[in-house]
Amino acid sequence: MHKMMSTNDQRALSDIRNQTLSILEGVLDGAREVVIIDAPNQRNIGDSLIWEGELAYLKLLGVRIKYATDIRGYDSRDVRRRLPVDGGVVLLHGGGNFGDLWEGHQRLRERVVQELPEYKIVQLSQSIFFADESRAALANARLANHKNFVTLIRDSLSMERAATQLPGVKTIFCPDMALGYTPIVPEGETPTRAPALAIARADHESASGLQGIPETWLDGIAIEKTDWARVAGFSPQWKFARRIAWFDWQIKRLRRKTGAPIPVVPANLMLRVLGVLNRRNVKDAVRLYVGREIIVVDRLHAHVLASLLGIPNVLLDNNYKKLGGVFDDYTGRFETATYVVGLDDARAATIEVLER
């Protein structure tokens, strides 16, 4: 049977959502039309959860999305054709790529701010981490040069980093927007599966060691181990939508190269394509979670999704305390969530839940 959030967790979630809505309404300052740049178009389910949360908040505020583009499809001319300067705001998709660990997204962020000086630009909720102080200084110089740019930051630790590394950038604390998403649980019988699930990251943010746990980690209790890239992006529907996005990239590349006014994929169709990709990612993750007794994670949104579904979860951190920062500020209010340091503590906490 599917678990539900406790009354206390529902109350905590309501507080977080109300806080986020208030902050978002304030930075939009009456705007009713937006574009979203750097929309997720890949297999990272965490980004898809953020996207779904962003859409939910904008819908509640009555804000219309005129145009959305992923990291490769952005063109300032498209923004100017579709969004009025008066009453329109450019939004940058939130997440955990503000800094020098994911340089492509950071370059896009700075490019958008430089190319659209006449617009108000809002960076939706992000974590911030620069390992290279000179790269942080360059980002600060480029972003601070814009007269109407504001960054929403999703944890106090990142706020402290921004105060030191981005002193010229206006920042506002705002919870992670994935918490605005309400999961849709599939109907039907709960599948028989391992009671424990580990979502273990395998990229350069990995620091927990969770990726290396053996099948015998829980002393005879079955545990399934995977990562987002092995969960999402395999359905025919997802692949078809991805092909449309690829076609759009090729057209835009040709348009930039030749300067010719070549028609691109219509804005409303691209918004639908991005919707299909991200809804499918989230749907696949929810299906993976249903029926689990506990989920062990070192991905932030693996923890967020488990909490939204009312499933007990144990979280270990990444290499710059992205999970711990958010947990300390607000997701630690969820009764289902347990933050630990080290695999031994994670294992003990997991076994304790399973033996209740």
C-alpha cells in the first residue's frame, strides 16, 4: 500500500510552499508572462522534479509561460520575439548548477544576463558552489553588471557562499521549488520488489560511497541500487520528444551559422515537448519508489521525492553539502527524513527502519 505524508509533514510542506509562493510573487512583481531558459532536457529526474514544481507555482500565481528552451536551444532573438519587456520576466531554471562544477549551465546563465540587459531576470532557486575563486569573481562581475538580476538561493550555506563570492549579486533565500510538485501515484497493485532502494550518484558530485555498497549491505535484506540515468529516458514517448528537441537544436544551429530567418519548432510545441520529457522522467521515478519501505540516497531530489511520497529516507551528502544545507534549513522538518554522515550510520539507520 502507498504511504502518505503524516499530518506534521503535510503542515511542514504547506509552510514551505506558502513561503516559496510569497517570494516568487514578490520577485515577479506583478508580471504575468515569463520565459524559462535552461529547462531540463535530459535524464536527471531531480531537474524534472524542479521543473514540475516551478510550473505548479507559476500556475498558482496565474503566470503564463510564453516560451521555454533548454541549454542548447536558447537564442536571445526568440526571447525578444515572444516576451514583452514591460510585464515580462526571464526566468532561469533552478537546481544545483550555479558555480563551476557544471560549467555549461554557468556559461549559459552569464550569457543570458549579458544578452538581455533590458529584461528583469530571475534565477530560480539554486545551490551555489565555486571551487575556483577566480571563476567566482568572473561570474560576479558579469552578473552584477545587469541592473535587474536577482538570484533565489535554496539554502543558508549557499547564501553564505554568495555573500563572499558574489557580493555584487542580489540574492534572496527561497526553498527548492521541487517541493511545489504533488506526486501522482499510479493505480493498481503495488509490485513486489526489494524493500530498500538506493539512489546513488555516479558523477563528479559523488562523495558518499553509496555507489559502491554490495548486495549484502543490509545483512540479508534485499536492496536495489540505481541512479537517475538508469531510471529515466527509455520510453518511446520520451525518445520521440527528444528527437523533436534535437531537430530544433539543428535548425537553430543552422540559423546561427547562416543568419537566415529559418523557422524553428513553434514555441507552444517546444513547451509540450519539454513537458513530455520531464513528466515522463518523474513518472518513472514515482513508479520506482512505490512499494519501498525505505530509500537511501545521496541525491537531493531523491530525498525530496521520497519525502513527498511519505516514504522513510536516509540521506548522505554530496561533495559540497548540497543535501545537508537544504535538510538543515527545511526538509529536516519531515519526519520521514534522516540525515547521516558516513555509510555505517546510513546502514544502521536503514536497518532500524526496516526492523520496526
